[in-house]
Amino acid sequence: MSTSALRYAESNRDRFLHDLETLLRIPSISTLPEHKGDMERAAVCLRERLAHIGLRTELVEGDGHPLVLAEWLETGDAPTLLLYGHYDVQPVDPLDLWETAPFEPTIRNGNVYARGASDDKGQVMTLVAAAESLLKTEGRLPINIKFLIEGEEEAGGNVIDAYVAGHGGDIKADAAQVADTSMFAPGIPALETGLRGNVYTEVFVRGASHDLHSGLYGGVAPNPLNALSHIIAGLKDPYGVITIPGFYDDVCMPEEAVLDDWRSLPFDERQFQRDMGASALVGEPGYTALERTWARPTLDVHGIVGGFTGSGGKTVIPATASAKISMRIVPRQNASHIFELFTQRVLDLVPPGVDVKVDLLHSGEAVSVPPDSNFLKAAALALEDTFGRPPVLTHSGGSIPIVGTFKDRLGLDSILMGWGLPDDNLHAPNEKFSIDNFSKGINATIRFWDRLSAAQ
Amino acid sequence: MSTSALRYAESNRDRFLHDLETLLRIPSISTLPEHKGDMERAAVCLRERLAHIGLRTELVEGDGHPLVLAEWLETGDAPTLLLYGHYDVQPVDPLDLWETAPFEPTIRNGNVYARGASDDKGQVMTLVAAAESLLKTEGRLPINIKFLIEGEEEAGGNVIDAYVAGHGGDIKADAAQVADTSMFAPGIPALETGLRGNVYTEVFVRGASHDLHSGLYGGVAPNPLNALSHIIAGLKDPYGVITIPGFYDDVCMPEEAVLDDWRSLPFDERQFQRDMGASALVGEPGYTALERTWARPTLDVHGIVGGFTGSGGKTVIPATASAKISMRIVPRQNASHIFELFTQRVLDLVPPGVDVKVDLLHSGEAVSVPPDSNFLKAAALALEDTFGRPPVLTHSGGSIPIVGTFKDRLGLDSILMGWGLPDDNLHAPNEKFSIDNFSKGINATIRFWDRLSAAQ
């Protein structure tokens, strides 16, 4: 056991936090073209850090934001782990709801607040800090590692897919460690063995060729916003059941034993609802909240664009409107097929007088990780050593498309072990990351790699 | 007959156009707070013009944008006309669809293009030019006139209502002349004897207290955009029939003779549709397009705000969403009652997990003008003199709330005589106003006032 590395990590805790803050200050929002320069800066910052601790590094430029690669392969027959994370972050709007500036990391109540703190820069930096702690104290790592850190996780870009497709040999490994998930609750570590996939679409509606006055044309002019509302209302009933024909055909729930485990988890639906600040949990009747978020497909509208949105009233019938709509899908559902069913349903719902186009923005398949993997077992023991209790084996409602890619392209199972918390405000104002979990994540990662070595 | 005034108007045509352009250069957008200074400038510009031609003028400041008053009351027993128009304009978005800048008036194909050209600065300036033509050539007017030009027609402000309520005696008149309507078609003047009213609302939906990640919360989190779509879809069927209980109870169609007249008008529904650039006319089955826009109530969504609207995809479940929704109402419907029915229907449609609030932004009752009024007859003759054909007696789908106020508060019927054209792009990019109609409008106004004098 690398006790010296664990001690090093403990005594360098503040400096690791400082390194994280440096990365958090770079507004690397991958979906917004005006942040292209920041994406480059973030990639270079991360690469320099990895080079500084002794890894061989490389930036891979593609048709999008760069990939950061780094490797240390000096441990002979020991297993090789492919380490995945992302340095890009979500947009920050609505900016006025942030208590402190999203790219000025601020410490409050034992957390660091910043866009990307938990998703995913904080998690990436646990991997970097674990590698540094081992290399600085023992001069070597217990296993071989290959970092593969992308800048398009939030944007659905394809640089990493293209790289994996073209350079599978360069990133040959025995398993992947994906640092982009959450703990079940404070003090309760989790290993995620299932992830929902995602099918993200945009629906464009056109009525007249130009905006019209609702007084003069109201009654005969097709209204794209009314049409869009009609279409959206036809996709899902008010209780959360998706009304796209065939949508549920391939959905298969986990085994009853798994569902029993989930029911035994310390999960308080009322508290969950209160944390959301909503007057009620919604969703498909007959399923628990965990089942609805972990094992059931869903459909949500993320944004609608159209018409006059300033203050006051403008009596316009807009020429166009559009909506961003995504579906979370579960194992056995197929993203392409679901997109086809969705498109057909949308087109079936089109009212008279408007033309509708449906685009696929990006998609990723759902993934299951086999619970009997040796890597998973080593990770479970490392987590128990660090947190004093075994992890819970959960699913997650979120999508990490790369996990599907690793499985399909490279045959790798992914160990999904992360340090976020359910209330970290991912993709929302006031994103945060627990500094204590940051340290424990470094500790658990060192122990995980040690256990993989010992298992040889 | 004031032939000298008509000649003066003809020979000052270019200068009148120049005066109009000066007013059009002021971006007097009443709904946007950042244009408050421009509102003041536009009011002062108009007041100075009216003072310059010899009227007694006044600016009335209130809790909003100023009213421009001007009067000439030296013609003893002759009738007094209250002249109404507005100097405020609609917002200009989407700006990128304007061929030339909205506040840089540009002459193309015999039209002046600018925001407010037709609605309503061009029409206001016909009144000003008619008064100038008479005063400069004859030293007097054939009738008494009182200008009442407001700056809140597009914003639903209440400065003019407050003024009319408090100063009814100051603006005592025998009828109103409202310069804010259109001709039926090029060469075919119209007198409008019916106007739809308007009930403009905003519906606010709240789900969680903060934005949520659709992966982690999708399936249990209430989604305000889905909820809003469900609500909107429940207000109107895809064919245009409003599904608010009781909504049509007080609707009364015009007499069959009036409908017969409308059916005889040279109105080509196919051409109307082509001009709109839509693939079909929509609306209530069983009514002609003119009936649907002139005599039937409607409901349209003008704008939806909520969620992520940038490029690319953000997997957010927004905390809030809102929609601007208005209804055009017809004579015998009551705006307050319709708002109550609307609100009740919206609240009945609220799905689980969201809270909904409905605001009334502004409203105006529908109005009918009696077709046997002497003022209407004088106007019809003046129009026939100018255009070589009698006007058609139409309704309009648009709302002019002040016409209802004049009727209710002052007992005045309004002569709705205007120089716009159906394709003037009111409230839309590339608004225009025909320069020939501008001149004919001045000519017809001089003749109208002359005929009112002669009728004494």
C-alpha cells in the first residue's frame, strides 16, 4: 500500500485545490463558438500539468476542440487503465442566479463554487493528483495509465470518437476509469453500473415567410409557436408517459434483485423533492423516483425559441419557432431507432399550415457495466478503504456517450467512480464540488490503482 | 372646395415626406425601457411640427410616455374632430431580416421603408400635412380640430386613458378621426366600421427552484416548457377552434347582408396566402378568411421564453418558462370576462409539479362604428373624390383600444380612415408606407374636413 503517496496527497491538499482553481478560471464552454480560444487554453493548461508531473503528453487537434492525451506505461505486465474525463463545461446562463462569478472559483462551506467544479474539472484533477502523488513519492505508478481527456463532452463533438476510431491501438487498455459521476450521497460512495443514453434533437417549425401582425392575420395565419406546443404536448402525457408509438418496445427493467437493492437505499423522495425546490415529483406512475431516473426513458424540452421575448407585449405571429428536445434512453433501446420513432411522431403531429424539420444534434447509447468485473471489485475495495463503507452499485440517469464508445470500439468496460454529489448543481447556476470529496477521490484513486497492481 | 390647399399639398409632397422621415429616424419603441429618451424626442419633434404650422400645442406627461396635444378651434359652429394617432412604434427584432436599417428611412419602389412608416407615423403626418395645407393657403380650417397623439399604442400604457378620464371636457368633440388603419387594397379605400379587441396575457410557469440536469433529474423533475406546451395545446385545437369553455358564448356574427358585402369584395384567399408565404391558410372551419380575421375571435402565442436557446445542446430542465398569449375578441365579448375564462382554463390545464401564474398585460374592447353616421358619409364622399371610387366598409382584425375609450368615455364614434396597405409588414421587418397613399391621404383628409364644413 502506497502510504507515502497517501500522505503526499494529504499534505498537498491545498496546492491540488489551487491547481484545480487555475483550471476552473478558464471559461471552457464548448458549445459556444466565442469560447474557442478558452478551449485551447484549458487543454494547454491541463497538458502542462500532466507533463509537469512526468507523463508523456500530446494534444490531438481535430475538427473541434483538442483532446489531451498523457501516458505512463513503465509498469510492465500490470494492467493498463484508460483514464477518461472532460475539461469542457456547460454554458452559465442564467448568469444572474450565480451567487459568485462562475469562472472565479470561490470557497464556501467546504465547497469550491465554479462552473465545471464537479462536472468535470474537479474529477479530472483527482486523477492528475493521484498520479502525481504516486510518481513524486515512489517514482513510479503501480499500473499503466493513459489519460484521454476531451473538450466536447457537453457539446456532442466527435473529435474523441474520430480518435478512438482511428487510434484504437494507441489507447489499448484493460479497462477504462471514467471520472464523471457522483457519489450516492455525502459519505456514501457509488459505482455506477448503468447509464442512460441520450438522443438530442431540435425541431424547427415554419409558418409564414415573415412575421405577421396578429390583429390583421390572427385567425388565418399558421402560428409556429402554437404548432410547436401542439407537437410537444403530443409527445408525452402530463404524467410523464411518452406517447411516441413503439417508444417503450425495447425497454427492459433491471432484474428484481437489483430493484430490491435500490429500494433499500437511503433515499428520501420527499427530501429529494425539497432539494429540487419543486412542489411535487412527477413522472411515470408505478415507478419509484430512482427507477424513473435510473432505469426509465424520458423526454424533456430544454429550450424554445420563437417570437417576441422582451418585456411588454408585441402582437406578432412569428414566422418560425424551434425547440430543443431530448430523450434519455435505456439499455436495449437504440438511439437511431428512437430518433426515427420520434421524428415520425413529430411529423404525424404537424398541424395544418406549418412546415417542420427535425434535426439530430447528438446521441449516445445507454450502457451497462457487468457487476462481476475484477476492476469493479478492486474499485469497490478501494472505496471501502477510503470511505469506511462499501459503495452502492447504482445506475445513473445521465449520459456519458464515451462509455458506450469504449465498449463498442475498444471492448472496454468502464469503472464509473466519481466524487460529485447529487446537489452539485450540474449544468445549473452555483455549481459546486466538495473539497473533502476531492481529497477522498484522490485517496481512493491511489488505493484503486494499488489494488489493481496487487491483484496481478 | 379648398383647391388651393389641395394644390399646396401636391407641391409640398417632397417636403412632407422629408418631415415624415425626420420623425421616422427617432427609434420611439414604447415597450423597451432603453428607448425612453427617444420617446421624449419623438413627442417633442411632433409637437414642434404642429406648433410650427400654427396650432396651440401641449405635451402631457404622465406615468409613461407623453401625449402630444394640439388644437385649432377658430371655426365657430363647425364640427370639432378629435384627431388620433400614435408616434410610438413596435420593436424591430428580428433585426437581421430588415433589408435596410429600421430607423434609416429608405425610398424603394415608391414606398418609404422604416419601422413606424405605416404604423403609425406616416398616417399621423397626413393629418399634420392636411392641417398645414389648409392653414397656409386659407389661413383657417373648415372645421375645429384637436390632435391627441399618444406614445403608448403599442405598449398598452394608460397615459391616454388617464387623460381622457380626467380631461374629457378639454377634448370634447363631435367625432374622432383615427388615422391608424389600412386601405382594403391598392386603389381601394376603406372605412372600417368594426375592430376586434384584444386581451394580452403572459403565463408564467415554475417547476423546481433552480435549473436541473435532465440526465440526473429527467423522469422526476417537472419541466416548465413541457407544462407550458401542454397548457397552450389545450387552449386551441390544431384547426383554430379555441377550446376555452364559454369563450364563444357572446360571439355574434355580423348580419348576413354585411357578410354578403364582404363576400363580394375582390379578395383572393390564394393570393393572400401566397403574400403571407405560408403553405396554407388555417383557422376555424366554416368561415371565410375575411370572416376569420374580421369577425371571429382568435388566440395566438407571441413568444415563449425558457431554457437554453443558444446553438448546440444543453441538457437542462429549466426552472421557469413563460409565454405571451393574446386573444382577439369581437363585439359583445367582454375583455375582463374573457381574461377570467382564459385564466380558469389555463389553471385547469396545469399538469402536476408546476406552479402557474397568469398576468393580464393589457386589453381593449372590440368596437363597432354605426354605418349611418353623417361623419362616415362625409368621409366616404371625400374618399370617392380622391380615389375615384367609393370606399368599402370593412372590419379590421386589429385592435385600437382608444376607439373603445372614445366611445365609452366621450360618446364619440370614430371615423377609421387610413392609408396603409395589407402588405405593409406592420410589426414585422421591412415595414413600409406607400408615398402615393401618403399624398392621397393628405388630399382625402382635406376633402373630408371640407365636406364636414359644407354639411353644416
